[in-house]
Amino acid sequence: MSIFRNVLYSIISIALMGWAFSSMYYAHLDFAKIVKTNQEPPWTIEINMLPVFIAIVVGIMFAAFAFPQLKKKRKSWKSVFLLPLEFEEGDEREKELTGKACRASYISMWYTFPIITALFFLYPFISDSVPYYPIILLLLYPLIQIIAYFISWKRNY
């Protein structure tokens, strides 16, 4: 599989995971409201399961597409499921490209983490309009790492 397809799978997975987490977050807000107000039963909590269902189905589809190709290249099932798709190195040149891209991704952490941490300080001011803001920030971190990896890989290719 090409590196572009792997990055696209990762970005789509992160976006779907964020969508599913935000729908679950609204359910947690409903539960917190029940706990705070000591409501008498019956309690109702609404969960939009569509994002969760779509994330699971798309994840299964991505795994079904990637598994046969990865199983041919990797000997152990552990390496198929535990190693990222980006670590498909065929020769020494690709290993060097992957090493440089991993280094760039690691260096991007040193710039991204303080910025994202500082952005968390905005949450009290926008919590009413964007209650799932922390979820966005937490998922922004791996997204930036994946993009830094991809840009470095393409630049050195």
C-alpha cells in the first residue's frame, strides 16, 4: 500500500473517532446532569450511535483492506496489528526514509504539544459553544504527527 493511502486511512480514522467521541461526550453531559440534579427514575440519556457505528464499520473496512497485504509482508500476526501501516519498509532506502520521517514527527511533538496545551486554556471561554473542544485538541495531536510524517516522507522521497 502506498504511504498516501496509509495517511488517508489514518486521517479518516481520526476524524471518525472524533465524531464518535463527540457524540459520546453529549451522552456523558446528559448523565452528569442526572447525577447533579438527583433526578428520580426513569432517566433518559440519548446517544447518537450513527457516528460510533460508522467509525466501527469504516475501521473494519480499513482492516479488511490492509490485512491481506500486510500478512503477506509480515510474518507475525502481532506485527500486523501492532505496528503502524507506515512501517512497511521494503529496502534500506525506505528504512532510511521512515527513520527520517519518524524523526520529523518526533520533532513536531516539541512544537505541537506546548501549542495544544496553551489552546486548552481557551476552553473555559468557549465551552458553551464548543463543548467537545478538548476532544478536538486531543485528536489534533496525532493528526499533526501523521501530517509531519507524511510531509517528511514525501520531501525525502
